[in-house]
Amino acid sequence: MKISYFETGRYHAPGNMPRAWPAPPEVYDREAGARAYRGMIERVRFIEELGFDWVSLSEHHYSPHRLTPAPVVSAAHVVATSQKITIAVLGPIVSQSNPVQVAENLAMLDNLAPGRLVVGMLRGTTGEYLSYGLNPTEARERTTEAMELVLKAWTEPQPFGWQGRHYQFRTVSVWPRPTRQPHPPTYALGSSRESCEFAARHRLGLGVSYAPFDVVARVTRHYRERCAHHGWEPTPEQIIYRANIIVAASDDEAQSLLEAQRRARAPFPLQAGVRDALIELDSRNVAGEARTPNVGGMLPTNFIGGPDAIVEQIERCGAETGVGVIDLLFQTPGAGDTGSLMASLELFGKQVLPRIREV
Amino acid sequence: MVQAGAGFIESHVEADGFLVRYMEAGQGPALVHLHGAGGLRLTPGHDLLRRRFRVIAFEMPGFGSSAENTRTGDMPEMAATMARAVDALGLDSFNLMGTSFGGKTALWLALQQPERVHAIVLEAPAAIRPQGTEPPSGSPEEMARRLYAHPERVGPISLPDPAVRAKAGRLVGRLRGPDRDVDLENRLPSLAIPTLVLFGTVDRVIPPEMGHFYKELMPNCNLVFVYDAGHAISTDRPEAFAEVVADFVERRDAFVVSQTETVIHP
């Protein structure tokens, strides 16, 4: 099993934050922001030393939790300040980006860090449609077309035009080309029937997030079936599972942290009318089975306990779902700084990581 | 929904002793169209193009209800016949569009009479093919799956009766030439007419990856992918097809300069 650490540019507000979304920019604390970005690099260096396989970065907008609106900027920073760790850009929210620019940015990163880049492309969470004013009913189609165009921009040997539904370009001719042919390892991120189909059709990996093991297993089974239909079989490393983890010295300690988290309220709730409108217009499914979009709700904790319990859970996860990369978001409920995050990383790196290599 | 091509008028013209059928509609610059191996089939793309051009869609002799053509020996010969059919209409110069098999006819015609052709549009051209490519055949359902990105959106396909298909099939077999036609490909570098090559991103007859060969061989070639279209681009995505074709025919090389307005409110 490969382990990825999900670095979010965690921001700890010095005082009370207004609890509505979006948080007003005027309450941004520059000192705390500077700490968040310094911390990013400290943690990446730390986990690289501990032997984590990947560091993953994501795109989130208007978020006082995660100061990472520009994943390519995060990645360039990490490239320059790390040595060998694989950098997983998971990923550009392609539904609301210029796909040609996405292709250029990622190709440039692939050249800056030859052999170290992994790419995931996604639609974005339902709430995120608000940040650039994306019509929820168009989100999926835009995502599919944009991903198709990114792949074309990486692989087409001659300049070309694109006559799309949502995108139109008369001249596309991306320089630099990715260092790896046909392109860096690429994943479609999502659990839907459409994501599985797209990934299978283009021989891409799949990234599933936060669902319980049985749901992940259902998605990976569906994905494998679609891959078989298209005449190929994905390797374990082509399936990423992004998950929440609470790791502590003992199971009891981890459980009390989980209790603390359950008592906490979901951060930055949307107004009910906005949330309802998003839920009504967005359509989501898990391997073809409809589900209500999650808008601002808490996500489950997927791995929890002391080191032994975590090792057992990772083994079980691998066996039940077939994922080959677990991308972990380390939870530290109640912590007012990143000290406990560093402690969790160290605990995981020293007491879990060496025991799951063969899983 | 009105049947595609409903406003087109049927006429005939004589060329090389053949009575050549054609469908015509619209006013403006002439746009001559040469169909694919399945014969002349007017599409919603033709309906959109006739708003801006005088569209003349020929039926090459030997296709459709015309008599079996045992005379035309190869593609250059067919191209010469079609050039004479255009002569018979009194057109000195024109824009030339070829679909699939007809894309190869169009290239030969342009090579024979380059001074007459303003612009070439090749819709999913079959002039350069991967080894072992066969023209689509089979039941209407099988044909639809090969030709369209989303057959279920197109509705039932009506095929000519078996005798007509067999007759045209023999002609196609004689004219289509090798998958890589060295004679043609050796000549393409001399063809400087502005050319637009279109491929659907889900073409299941000729892989869209064939597109770059034209761009590499022809000095003034533009390659455009039509997203989520199959081999029959003008049926699958008629608006996207007609927009880029019209823009290219009207502005040629300058079509790369965007004239799309992005102002939302003044």
C-alpha cells in the first residue's frame, strides 16, 4: 500500500471567525496565513523524511480552512522545496478552469519535477460551484469535456482546434509537452458512473474519496468492470482512496478525539436557501446509484485508532476495496495549532508506515 | 422535426456521359459537397450551411439510384468526372467539401484543378486510414453504432436497399485505394489551398488520430476536433459542424482569429 499525505495549507484563525460562508476577506490574519504557508513546507519535508510516498494537494476556493485556491502554485512551491516525494495534484477543478491552461500548467509541473507528478481532475464539490458561478446543471458535462480536452492537448502531435459544447479553441499547441508519454499518471476523481466510465475509456486511474469501505468497494468494482469492458486492467496504484484519519497513541485517545469532532459544528454553513438550490440542481451518483450531494456537511472519519488498529484497518481496506494508494487527511479535532498534526504524522510515519508496505 | 435537407431541390447534370444527380439549396458562395461511401445523405449540417452558401451536394455516379458505375476506374478519375459536373453547373471556382470517402475525391479534385478551389473542408476524411480499415457495413443498428456518437439520439437509420448497397460497394472497393495511398500522399505537400480537416472525438470508423497526418502533409491545413461527435459529424453535432465550416470557408486561414463576443452586458 502506498500512503499519500493530503496537505491542505491548514489555517488556524487567531480569533473567532464569522460562521457564514463565504468568510469575509477582511478577517484574514496575515500572520496566521504566513504560518499556514510555512507549515505547508515544514510538513512536506517532514513526511518526505518519514517515508510517505506521496503528498497530495487540492483546489479549494474562498476557504478559511484550506488556503489552496491554486493547486499548481502549491505544487510548484512543493516541487522546489522537496527532494523526491511524488506530488499528486488532485486536482484542478476542471469544470471551472480553462482546460488548455490546465494542460499547460500541469505539463510545466511535469517538466519541473520529472517523474514526480501525478494528476487528478475533478468536477469539484457542490458548494464549490458558487465560487466561480458555475451552473450546477452544466458541471458534469463541462468536466467531461474539459478532461477530454486536457488529454488531447497533451497527446496531439500537431496544433489543433477544438469545437466543443462548452469550450471552443481554434488553435491549441501546448508547450512544454509532458515529460512522460502519453502524459503523467492521471486520475479521474469521483465515484459516479460517469467518472468510472471516463477513466476506463481513457485508461486513467480513479480517485474515490471519504466514503466507507463498502461504498468504495462498490465503486472500484464498477470501475474495474468498465476497464475490463474497454479491454484493460488497472493496477492497484491506479486507484486512490482519499480518507479522513484520526490516529493517536491509543484507541481510547483516538475515540475521545472523534467524540470532540462529533460535538463540533460543521464549519461555514451555507444559507439554507442556497444549500437547497444547489442540492436540487446538482446531480450525483455512486456507481450509478443516486445520492444527495453533500453541501457543507461533515465527512466521515474512515480510519481511527492507535497504530495497531490503523494497520488492521488499512489491511482490511486494501483487501476489501483493492485501492493501492490511500491519501490521508489527518484530523486533529480541537487543536488550535498544527502541533498535534505534526505529532499525528510522526506517529503514523514511525508506527504505521513501516508495517503496511507489503499490504 | 422537419426532415434534414427538406428545402433542397433535386436536379441532374451530365458529366462524362453520366447523369449526375445533385441536391441544391441556398445562396451565396458555392459550396460543393462530395458524400461518403454510404451515398448522398443530407444532414442537419447541410440545412445550416445553406443559410450562408449555395450548397450543391452531388451524388457521385454509381451511388443511390443511378446505374451501376463500372466505368470509373479509380479515385482520380472520379474526381475528374465530378470536376466536369461542377463545370456543367457553370461554376468557375468554388469551395469544396468532402465527407469520409468523398474527402479523398475532394483532395484529388483539388490536386487536379487547384486554381478553381478556394477552400477545402474534409469531414472525417478517409484518405489516410489505419491498416485494415473497412467501410462501415452491416445492419442499420450496426451502421448507426459505427457512424454516430449517440445512435439513440439520431433515431433509426434508413439504408438503401441491398442491391443499391452492393452496387455502390463494388465501386467503393475499386476507388477507395490503399489505406496509405503513397501517390496521393506524395502530392499533398503541393496542395496549398486552405484546408480544414474535421474529426469527431469519438469517430468509430476513422480514428481521429489520423487527423495529424493531413496537417503534416499539407502546407495550409487546419485540424479541428469536434467534441463528442462520431464519424457523421454533421449529423451528431450539426451546429458545431456548420459554425466552424462556415467560418473557415468565409475567412479561411483567418478563422483562427476569434470573433466570438464575450461581453455579457454592455
